[in-house]
Amino acid sequence: MLHFLNIFIFLLGLCAGSFLNCVIYRLETGKDFCGGRSYCPQCKKQLGFFDLIPVLSFLFLKGKCRYCSQKISLQYPLVEISTALIFLLIFNFQFLISKQFSIFIFLNLIYYWLISCFLIIIFVYDLKHYLIPTKIIYLATIISLIFNFQFLISKQFSIFNSAIVSAANVGLFFWLIVLFSKEQWLGLGDAKLGLLMSLFLGFPKIILALFSAFLIGAIIGLILILLGKKQLKSQVPFGPFLIVGTFLALFWGKEIIEWYLNHLVIF
């Protein structure tokens, strides 16, 4: 039964990833992503059912449009597979660990899936355009605030305070960096993303997420400089690193923090 459930969640994630690709494209073109049929970005030909099967259509068509033979971006299958894997990980980490089912756990699962979808959109968009879409970050932050507000209503003050205090501190930290560097080191979009991360992760996972983001960003940046792809003053989008750090902290934050504290005590 569990295997079939995992397969279903994976397929659900593939479909969600396909929709996210549509959202990303329509954000880029400024079109409404809630209406209209999907079409080829090159020839504008309306796509049929067999052109829209996640991953499989890309493989069967050998990465080319059926109608104009133009190459289909690898973004499409990569986003679909990544979304499916993240959906599966969230399900296993958030649902199976509890070993029980309740409406609260179900809503918790939907919340994590939804915010993860927003983060994937931001990851791809920032990577391509060096810009975090304002409407996406605002919508995700509002949803996260509403979700955290339930802990205040249910008198789970420690969880609520963890998210709100973390958000305030991270927001202030990022705002000071933006102000001091005049947006040369970090942009306002990154500061808004840091606020969302805090609401999503709470303390202490947000610390691990930020540390991971800065560390991975520094390593990737150094590699790009050594390869001659970037210069020291070249602009590199930081949003994707923040999001990678967020997922690392979400899935393995507890284990990493415990490992670090145990080794800290030893030394």
C-alpha cells in the first residue's frame, strides 16, 4: 500500500511540476497563468494531451517540439522531476514520520507542498532572470503567515514565536546587508525570500539554511571564477542558493544540527 501511495505522490509531483513550468513561462511573458491552453513558445502551436505528459512527452519527442522541431528546454523535465522528488520527500518526512492521519497533518502536508512550489518557481525565475518575482514572494509569505497564525490560536506559542522571531531577526539582518551594500551584495528580493524562509523553517533550522546558502554560494562562485565563467564583480543570483539551503534544512536540518552540537561538545 505504501509503495502505491509513494508512486501516486510522485506522479502528483510530476503534474504539479508541469503546472509550475507553465506558471514560470507566463510570469516571464506577463500572461495570466490561470487561463488559456498551453502552447509551444517557439511556433505558438497549441499543445495536445500527448505533448503535455510530464517527462514522458519530452523523452518521446526527443526534446523537440512535435510541430516545429525546435528544442525544448531541459528546464521542463528537470522542474517536473525535482517537484516530484520534493513532494515525495515532504510526504515521507512530514506524514509518514507521524504514523497517523489527521486533518491537521493533512493541512500541514498541503502547506509544505504549496510553499515548496513557490520556492521552485522562485529558484528557476531568479536563476534565469536574476530577479525574484514580487507577486510570488508576497503570496507565499501571506500564506505562511496565515499558517503560522494557527499556532497562536491553538496556544502553541513556542512554534509561533520561533517563526515570528526568526523572521524578524533574519529580515533585519538582510535589510542591514542590503542597506550597507546598496544592493550590491544582496537585493531586496533576497531579503524578502529570507523572511519567507524564516516563517517556513523557524528556529534553529533557519540558521542552518542561511549558513548552507552562503557556504554553497561561496563554493559555486569560486568554482565559476576559477573556470573563467564569472569575474569577482560578476552578478550571481543568490535566491537559488537560499532555496537549496531551505530544502536542506527542511529535510535534514534536525540531524545536521544534532550532529554539529554533538561534535561541538566533544571538541
